[in-house]
Amino acid sequence: MLPLDQEVDRITAEIGFAGVVSVDRGGRIEFARAYGLAHRGRDIANTMDTRFAIASGTKGLTALTVMSLIEEGRLSLSTTARSILGDDLPLIDDAVTVEHLLGHRSGIGDFLDEDDVDHDIAAYMLPAPPQDLADTEQYLPALDGHPHKFAPGTGFSYCNGGYVVLALIAERVTGIEFHSLVRQRVCVPAGMDSTEFLRSDEPCSRTALGYMKIDGSWRTNVFHLPVRGSGDGGIYSTTGDFTRFWAALYAGKIVSSVDLMTQRHSESPQDKSHYGLGFWLPTGKNTVMLEGYDAGVSFRSTYTPASQLTYTVISNSSEGAWPITRRLSEILD
């Protein structure tokens, strides 16, 4: 087998990878390298400091924000969504709790249903114009009108809408907008200085545009995703910030209930994985994982508590991360 650096370089060359790959063990960097372009039109290269959207990788940060409110006594796992939502989103069952939402066991209908066989991340499928989805309360019309799939607590169905509902709940119990809550309660204590919710129509320095091939041409994802994300996805980050994130999380710097959040609460046969509260737990491995996949975005960060091994692959294309994460899993897990 080739040395790690040569193996990663081989795969990235084969697939034309754009993004960053990082491997760290106990604070010691074993591999870190950037590839490809952050901006194809201006020929700007990705660097180790480039910020990328991480799509559903955001859900772990949302879960931690909510758990921090639980530890303060502002919420509990048994708090019902209805007790916070009032008359909003009437199709959400009165029995749905914060714990159901965190574990994808609420059964609520989803505004962006990834279980749908016709789901295509490259399609223009937003339930509202991108510019109308900037603040969490603006998601309410998109979240409404979706019938339940099953009774709360009786099954598992990955639900983007459920994590936007969690963001709504966090905002309403604190009176602070969700993006600021994540910054204050997760990013600051974790030392994630480069991580924040950015607007796609407000270009920032050292930030990669997301790309996908459409009709043979590279297009950005600006019309495919909300202009600013919420609880289900859309934060931007770096591989370095995620190395700091895992270390801070397991040092108890964010919340004290890490063990509870990384216990198996559900099984996802489709993904051959278990799910905790905001975190994936790959079957047969002693690892914890965050993952994101969307139009122009692919991200996975994996942590092994026993060895303090972190490896993160983050790409500004829809499929770029997966060949590399599969190979790193074979080598490192």
C-alpha cells in the first residue's frame, strides 16, 4: 500500500478533487493538504484556511446548541415541540418531543425529504426562492403542510425539517437568533474561529463556492440552497476548525452530556449506521461522525475517541469527498 500522502494524492488526481483533506491524531497533524479551486471563474485555489459549506454537518452543532439549553434547564428532552410552537405547524403531532427531533424519530413530514426515491440534489427543489430563506422564522411556510410519516418515537426517518424546528425552538426559548446561538454556544467554546453561517449572495474572503456539473458545465449552487442556512445545514467551516471541534467536544468544553449524545438511539438500515442525538455512529466501528451532502457540497469528519484520531474531508463539489473518505476509512478505522 502507498504511504498515506501518496494514496490521497493518487485519488485526488483521479477524480479531480477540489477541497481539503486533513488527518490529525491527538493534536499532531499527520496529513493536511488542499486541492483544486475555490473559485473557478477567478482561478482562486483552495487553501488550508478556505471555508466550505458543510451541509448537514451543521446538525451536530444544532444538537449541541439545543443540548446546552437542556443543561441550563431552559428545555428538556421531553419538552414537546407544541409547547414552544403554539399554533404554528399544526400538522406536527402534539407528542413530538425535543428528543424525537434530535434523534430523527419524530415522524414529521419533511420539506426536503431525502428518503424520496426521486430526490435529486442537483435539481432546483427549494420550497421557496433562495433569498426568502435567510432567517429561521422564514422557514415556517416551507415546514408547514407535510403529513406525519409515523407516530412519534416508533421509527427512524432522517428529517431536515426536524432540525429547522429545533432551531425555531432554540430561538423562541432564548429570544436570540439561531445563528448567534450556535456561534456563542458551540463555535466560541470550541475555538472554531472560522465557522459561521454565511450568506451565499454576500461573498466573503477565503470562502469556496460550491459547484456541480449541469449539462456538462460547472455551475455554482447559489440557486439550489437557501441564501443562509438554519438548523439542518448551511454553516461554513474549515478542516482545522473540526479538528479543534472534536477535541473540545470530548474535553467537555461545549456540553457535559457527550456520552448521551453519542449513544445509539436509532438504527438507519439504509445507511448501515446508528444515530445518536445529532451524530452518526457507523456500525461496527468505534467512531463518531458528522456528514453533509448537498448540491455543490460534500463533507465528512470522523473522530475515534480511543485514539483521538480525526480525519476530515471537505469539498466544494457534490461527490468529491466520498472516494477519499471511503479510502481513509479503510486505512484508518
